[in-house]
Amino acid sequence: MIIDLEKIQAMWEKDSQIDPDNLHQESLNIPVLHSKYYEIYNNILLLRARADQHKKNIRHSKYEYITGKADDEVYKKEPFGKRIRDKDTIQKYLDADETLSSAALKVEYYDVMIKYLEDIIKSIHNRTFQIKNAIEYMKFQSGLG
């Protein structure tokens, strides 16, 4: 299953709703929600780690290429007529590389997803408190509290 930020947001929009007429079931559903979002969280963490390693591999290859240390086969396919040794210039070439930038953006996208999932999991942890408050409020409204 391919999951993206928009899909997680849509799922959470639905799952975050607490049915005030069915608080018992909502309470029982907490472990289910926790499991669901923690599984997604763990998968995204692993995907982020893979994407980060991919970014590092690309950066290394591009560094070798820019500094003239890549295999001769690489330059036959894609010539690079400059020999650059200055760190600032090397960094400018790395920053401007589309492949490396794309890999970095993928890592950043996973970081956003991870942060969002961490917030969802915190909310799920607080759900018992929210349900307890809803029960107390309903008791107060009905004059029992």
C-alpha cells in the first residue's frame, strides 16, 4: 500500500472524530488507532532511513564526479571539463544538482510525515483523557455531575 501525507491526513480527519454517543466504543478503539498509526509511523521511519542513505550515496557520487575522482567510464558518459577543489565551489555544484536536491526533498517529505504521525500518536495517547472529559461534561449537562 502506497501511503502519502495526504492519505494520512484524510485517515486522521476521520479517525480523530470522537462519537459522543458511543464513548465506550471510542475508548475500546484507542489501541486499534494506536496500532494503526504506529505501524504507519514505523514504515515511514524505515522509508526515511532508506531515502537518507540514497541521498548520501548520490551526494558521494556527485562529489566524486565534481572533484574529478569518479571512474573514467562516468566521464565518458557525461563529460565534466572542470577540476574543482575549492570546498565552496564544490558545495555550490552539489546544491545545484537536481538529482541530489530531489533526494533531499524526499527525506524532508518523510520528516514532515514523521512529525505529523508523532502528533497523531500523542493525540491518541491523550484520547482517554478527552473521553473522560466528554463523560464529565455530559454528566454536568444532565445535572448528574
